[in-house]
Amino acid sequence: MRARTDLACWQGSQGRREEFAVRVVLLGAPGCGKGTHSEWMKEDLGVPQISTGDILRDAVKAGTELGKRAKAYMNNGELVPDEVILGMMRERLAQPDAAAGFILDGFPRTIPQAEGLDGILGEQAVQLDRVIKIDVASDELVRRLTSRRVCPNCKAVYNIGFRPPKKEGICDHCGEPIIQRDDDTEETARSRLTVYESQTAPLIDYYKANGLLAVINGNRGFAGAQAETREILDL
Ligand code: AP5
């Protein structure tokens, strides 16, 4: 996969250091594991994870104009309008850390967002390296979402069944109390899955057509999905 030269360098898990920026999109339904896999990928690739969901939740918490606009959409499981997301991502991708590459988690989510991303990257004279789609069955997605807990401080992701913190209710990384997201009720989780099928799933064909898509099986547990991802990224 690492076939282009860029300014930044990255450190692979086997200690290799090379002169490449890596730009990856993680695609998949709510609860498929985008946030979970971003946690180890950002360490191994040495690039930031850019989660539109995390940026929006921070804005809601801080009560900014962006947060006020986004809150109702998020609580209803709907997508925040494309122009809001694209403005936010244009700013985020212009920050210096993104020059080293990135893992996009939750963006793009519609065809107009994907086209907008192509435009932003085109202006920077760079392009995506890979789009990794994590496949998980829909009943399993609802189970994972309703049993998820997150750290509002450092954004670590837990699951009360599959991946609990060492000390109940407390983040392993920063010691903050972990919480359940407002949109992780069963009703909102199901609406988010419907929105995914109608508005985000068309991106599968979009990225298949330009040869960037790789699909991994996320049904078989963390280690299997991690191994497949490592193989795709040559880590
Ligand atoms: P966002 O925060 O992006 O949510 P999402 O895409 O719905 O994805 P999730 O964070 O719910 O799931 P994930 O795939 O990261 O799964 P995770 O790793 O946590 O978006 C929230 C809202 O913001 C949207 O609804 C929308 O309103 C708005 N928004 C965000 N981006 C937008 C955009 N671009 N455009 C418009 N609006 C936008 O894993 C889930 C659970 O499963 C965890 O508990 C985890 O421990 C567990 N798990 C993970 N892997 C496994 C495994 N292999 N086996 C068992 N359990 C596992």
C-alpha cells in the first residue's frame, strides 16, 4: 500500500520507519468498531485519529455554535448537514498534525461528503491510500452499541461484555468515570443503522469504483479484525 512519497514518516509496529504519510478512512455501520480499531491504528501508524463524532460531541459539551446546531441531529440518530461537516473537516484537515496523515473515523458519511473530501485533499495535492470497511451483522451492531461505554475525556471505548475497564466504571487510561452515549439507546441505535443503510452504504460502491476499498470481517472478534487490518496496511 505504501507506494507514494510524502513529507511525513511513520513507525510501523515492527519498528520500521519510512517516509510516508498514511491516509486511511474507516467505513462501516455504527458500532462496527471504527473507534476501537482507530485506537491501535493511530499508535502503529503514528497519525491522528480524526473522529467527526468526537469533534461534534466535544462541541455539544462546550456549547459552541457548532454543538448547538449538531445536538438535535445527533440525539435523533440523524446526520448533521453536509455543509456543517465539510466546513468542520476543512479546518481540521488543515491543522499541522494532519499533514502526517490520518485515520478518518465516521467521515465521510454521504456521497457529497466523499466528494468534498476529494476536493479538500486535491487542494492539498494528496490523496487517500485506503478505505477499510468493517462488516458486522446488524443484530450484533445493536448489541454492541447498547452495551458500549466511552470515556468522555480521552475517548477510549469499552464494552461491558466484550471489553470492560479493569476497574468497573473507570477509564483505564485517564481515570475518569466512563459513560453511556446519549445515542446508544436501542431505539436511536436502530435509527442510526437505518440512516447508515440509506445515506452511508452508497460509499461502498463509490470507493470500490476508485479501487480504494478493502473489506474486513468484523464479526469474528477484535483480534481477527485487527489481523486483517494489519495485513491490508502492511503493518
Ligand atoms: P459517531 O460517533 O461517528 O458514531 P457512529 O459512526 O455511529 O459510530 P460509533 O462510534 O457508534 O461506532 P464505532 O464503529 O466507532 O464502534 P466502536 O469502536 O465504538 O457519530 C455519532 C453521530 O454524530 C451521528 O449519528 C451523527 O449524528 C453525527 N455525525 C458524526 N459524523 C458525521 C458525519 N460525517 N456526517 C454527519 N453526521 C455525523 O465499537 C462499538 C462497541 O462494540 C464498543 O463497545 C466496542 O467495545 C465493541 N466492539 C468493537 N469491536 C468489537 C468486536 N470485534 N467484538 C465485540 N465487540 C466489539
